[in-house]
Amino acid sequence: MSDPTTPRLLRALSGETLDRPPIWFMRQAGRCLPEYRELRARAGDFISLAMNSEMAAEVTLQPMRRFAFDAAIVFADILLIPRALGQELWFEAGEGPRLGPLPAIEALRDQVQASTERLAPVGETIARVRAALEPERALIGFAGGPWTVATYMIEGRGSQREAARTFAYEHPEELDALLEVLVESTARYLVMQARAGAQALKIFESWAENLAEDVFERIVVRPHAAILEQVRAAGVTAPFIGFPRGAGALVEEYAEGTPVECVALDTQASAALGRRLQAQGKTIQGALDNLLLRAGGRALDARVEQLLNQWGEGAYVFNLGHGILQDTPIANIARVVERVTGQRVPQEFVA
Amino acid sequence: MSDPTTPRLLRALSGETLDRPPIWFMRQAGRCLPEYRELRARAGDFISLAMNSEMAAEVTLQPMRRFAFDAAIVFADILLIPRALGQELWFEAGEGPRLGPLPAIEALRDQVQASTERLAPVGETIARVRAALEPERALIGFAGGPWTVATYMIEGRGSQREAARTFAYEHPEELDALLEVLVESTARYLVMQARAGAQALKIFESWAENLAEDVFERIVVRPHAAILEQVRAAGVTAPFIGFPRGAGALVEEYAEGTPVECVALDTQASAALGRRLQAQGKTIQGALDNLLLRAGGRALDARVEQLLNQWGEGAYVFNLGHGILQDTPIANIARVVERVTGQRVPQEFVA
């Protein structure tokens, strides 16, 4: 058993079953808080905000002031890596990210070392947040999964992923080369984040859905395992949370094939699946429906109890199965945090 | 062991392991065949085609002339049920289906009996196809899963399903009432299809993805179990294929909770998951990636071998994990059918 002064999140990630699970929410920073929207309006575009350490630290800390979350997650974006590798990135209002043409693989490879340097502001954000955050609350660094990032780089936007999935079949060697560059850049980025103060590292493989098993093994499992190997080789011991969103039953292949300490489960995870992973020594995280968090009411209360009951007897991190939706009532977030932590949220933080 | 003159598909659905699995492809009728596109151009809109028994029978039979598929599936659409229940339905070119406002639940309930009568042309299509099809080839009837059909009825179109999933939380009683009407209408429709000559019945729950376990149980598993109960109560013994597409690990809860003879698996099904279902006495169907069928090449050949090897030692129906894509080369279809059946496709049918 770890030191009880260790942040609750890190105790859970080390495999400990706690009196109550730690709680944090994907996308807790940004999105639904009015103080975020106010700051965002001042910051200009999204990338300027993410690359401005002072403002990004403030956004990261905003939800921590309102709620007794056990962890903060640095405010950044999974597409900062392609940008740092030299692919043009911009955001269309109301439509999401757009990327310029995919550079040649050699050009990308040449930028790997420089990409880490260009991402230094994220390290500075982490250092600022860590300095401001209470010691019992952990700070999570993150990066996108190589496949998810590659789909954006190939398609130029977030969309059907059909073009990228077809690319995986028609150009397997080119894809493998791209994933290799992304693995190296991502590993270096995560090492930098850990050295700056991130105590846990999460890989968001947001588009692990609809992949055939052989493809999933090749483009998700192996790259994640390679990232962990490279990060560990650099001497970083921070625990990993792997999130192969939409992987369905392939989550079990993922858990077997990568040495992540924690597997984050999406909304459709079954109780039985989570318990099987716990029995295999994994901490699990998830999987409250973000639509239910927004809808609220008795159905929300009942589902929170169900999740606590079905997984709370093992190593478990309470979280959503997908990020908070923009129009989620703050009162609903407060209600769940209160139930899980047992700490009352002051009324002024609910409005 | 069943009578060896029984169609190969029905032997597999009865749990038999065969010298080679039966093969058919979702969306084999329509979509990618030039003779379909020609007929479609003459038929006018999609609904007119689906409700014209002579033309729908012809479309159903077209792929059977080219390829040694072991089963035909009646050419129809999952949205014929809401239309038969009185909700307006039309197709926007290039955009897919649109539905008018959702009628009141009482109005829908009043139409259940009439809906079966309005769907009589589908029965006639089935009778025509059965009369024309060789006895060793089976004919499959189908309907949409109540939840999938309900999402269209609620949202008025195929889209994000967010509105329908939110409806499931915010209006659980209204949704349950709608699902109950759809269960009854669907059961009657499937009974009608079986009596007209359909030898197996498939439920396409195309949008079983992203549902939390408790919701999945309530809006997918229970309605499917209720359909089976009502169809069996009417004396119909045709085997069922249940297809909860995108259900991920919840496929196992589905298999436990519904007495379908066969569980159709989507593209991301793992070998282990399929084998667990086979060990529990289910026949499985799937799960070739439709993008890979379109892409072709050595990757396609290799995956076909892998599927045959991983599941062929149990009760297995070879199929895709999702419907054929419109621009799939016919030569790729021919190649897979040849490999699975061992029968050469005549050259004139490949062009």
C-alpha cells in the first residue's frame, strides 16, 4: 500500500482500492464553465490559448477551484503535436480543427526533436499548475494516441475516419512510418510533461472505434506499447492511463498488449468487462455517460450509485466515458462530485 | 446434425459446424451492382422500389445470379415500419432518410395492426424470391431494431443519435412506450415475412453503439427478447440473427439476454469474443471490414484466411461487419466468395 499522503489518484493508479475512488472529469477544464468562456473570448483563437502558459494554467485550475476533483488535467490539445511537427493547424468556428496538407514523412521525421521544443509552453503550463495546486491533488499530462492524431493528419479534419481507415489498408507502410514518427514525438512530449510536473500521463486514443482486430493490434496496441517503452527508457515512472475509446471488446486485447497502469473505459463498458480488467491487475477509469451528466435527475443519481457499486471494490477512478458536453449544468457536476467525494460544494460554485 | 439437404445457412444457424461456412454479405442487394443502379434509375424513389414486389424481388435476386451466396436477404428498408405506422418518410438525394414529426404514441399504437397490412408488399417480395431461388439457398427476412428505428423516428433523420440518447434519459416512459409499439409492429412484420417464406429473420440494431450498460439492457436487449417471444408465440420457428452493431463488449450481455440463434458481430469483434459466444452455443456471423473488401489486395486475402481460421471450427456464417460500400469493386466480392465457397465465379459476372 502506498503512502496515504500520496494523492488519491496516484494511489488508485498504483492499484489500491480506496475508501472512495478519486474523481475527475474529462474536459473538466474549458467547455462548460462561464469563467472559461470569458477567458477564451479574451484569448482569441484556441491554439493561442493552449500555447499561452499563463492562460492555459488558469483554465486548468478553474474547475479545481469550484470542485473537489482529485486531479487536474493540463489544458492542451491532441493536435498540438502535428502542429509542432510542421503541419498547419487552425480551427474553423463551429466546425473544429483543420489541418493543412500532410508533410512528407522525412520532413516530419526531421522535426521530431524540434517538436518537443516547440511544445515547451505545455511544460510551462504544467509547472505553473503544479506550483499552484494543493499537494493532495494530482496533475495529469496527456497526448493523443498516434492513430487518432494520424487520422486528423491524413484527413485534414475530424470526420468519418473512413479515409484514414482505408489508408491503413492501402498504404500500410506509409501509415506505419507516420505512426513511428508520432510515437517518438509523443513519447518525448510525455517525458517533457512528466519532468515538468505531470504525475500521471494519459493517452487519448479517441478514435479506436470500428477497427478490425488485426488493424487495432497494429495501429493502436503496438504504438501505445512503444510509447510506454520509450517513456520508461527515459526514466519516467509516472503511471499511464490508456483510453482506447470505442474499442469495444478489443479493450481486453489492449489491456493485455500494453503495460498501462490504468485502462479508461468509455460509456458502453460493461460491469463485467471492468471487473475482468481489475482482476488482471489494471486500475480502471470511467464510464459515466456524458449525456446523462447533462440530463441529470434521478437517472444520474442511480447510475452514479451503480458505477460506485459495480467497480468500487477494486482499483477505480471515477470519471465520464467521454468528455463533458458544453451545455452541461454545473449543478449536475457539483452533485456527482459531492456524492463521490462526500464534500459539499459551496453554493457560490454551483451557479 | 440437421438434414444435409437443408440450406447451408440454416445448418449453421442451427449450431452446426460445417466443412465451410455459409457466406452472404450485408447490402449484397443494391448498392454496388450496375444492374441495380439501372433498375433503381427506372424505379424512381427508393421507397417505391422497396414497395414494388416485382422490382424488389429482382433486386434481391441480382447478386444471387452473380455469386454463389448461400443466402439472399429481402430488399427492403428498416424505415418501412415507421412509414407503415403513419410517420411520413422520404429520402433526400445524397442525404439519406427524412421523417416527419413523431406522431402521438396513441396514434402509433392504433396503427400496429394496419402497419402489418401496409407491409404486405414485402411479404409478396419474399414469396417471389423464394419461388425463384434454388432450394439450397436460404432467404432471410429482416427488420430494424426498435431502438434504431426509434432514433430515426425521434430525430427525424440519421444523425448523431445524441437527441435520441438524451430522450432515453429525459423521457424514459415515452421511449419505453414507443419501443413497445415498435416491438409489436416488428414482431408482426417478422411473422408475416416468415409465413411468406423467409427462413431466417435478422434484427438490424444498427445504432447499438455508445449506450451505457443499463440503457443498453433496457432499450436493446429487452425489446429484442420481447420480439422473439412474440414471434415464437405466433408459432414461427425460423432462427434469428441479432445484430447489435457497435455494442462492443455489451455483445456478451446481448447474447445472454436474448435467445437469438446467431449473433452478428461487427468489424471490431475480437477472435476471443466470437469464440466465447460459440462456446455458449451461439452461431456467430461476421466480421470482415467493409473498407477492406473495398480496398482489396493481399490484406483482404490475409484477413479472410484469418477469419476462416479463427471462427471456422465452430458454428459460423461468413459475412461483413457492416454493409457493402457502394464503390466496392465487384472483383473483390467475387474473390472472397470464391475463396469461401470454393466455387469459381464465371468471368462475365465479375465485370
